[in-house]
Amino acid sequence: MYYLGIYLNKNRSKPSAYAIIEKQLKNLKKQYYVIDVNEFPVGAGFSVIEEKIMKTFHDRSLLIVKKVFSQDRRPAKKVPAYPVIICGFDPEQGNPFTPIRQKEIPVECIMLSNATQPQIDTGLTLGSVKK
């Protein structure tokens, strides 16, 4: 399984960054390998970041096909496992990932703040409409 982590810097004069990480299971232990780490250009618009998210999500080399076995002697199903996208941003900016979620790409968001209570952004699930 692969993860795409994105950090949005609230200061536009400093670059935002991303990392692609691969998770493997070896000897019953999870091992993580960094595949790629890079920065977006300074002052890059959100369209550049959105393009990277879309390209990574639809990248066939990062798609893993898992076998799911049934307990009642049916043949195994092959289920695709797309990269998990995790994004960190400042809540004062608002959530810039809502348009990507509306394109039915699941994005997990982490809002970085100094608040004492954690905040949870449930976002949209596939096929749902925000009211």
C-alpha cells in the first residue's frame, strides 16, 4: 500500500511539500519505505497541488491489487487498493481539499492548530452530497 502525504504551508513565500511512502508487510512487521520526497515550487497555486494528487491517485504503478478470500469456498476476489492521501493544512486557510473530494477522490485531512481540543473534519464520502 502507498501513502501520499502533503503539507500545505500557510506562508506562500515558503514551499509546500509532499512525500510518497510505501508500506510493506515483512515477517509480520509493517515496514515503511520513502519512495519520493519533494517540494512544490514557491508560490505555486493550489492547482499544481491538485494535479499532483490526481496524478498520484490514478498512477497505475501505485495501485495494488489485493486478494480477498471468502470463508465459504468461493474463489478469491481481487480488490484494488489505491494510494491513501493524507494532507495537513492550517484551519485558518479553510479546507482547500473539498473540490478534490467532490471529484470522488478520498482525501484525509489533518488540520494543524494550537487548540487544546482536536478537531475532526469528516468531509464527504463517496456518493454523498453535502447539504
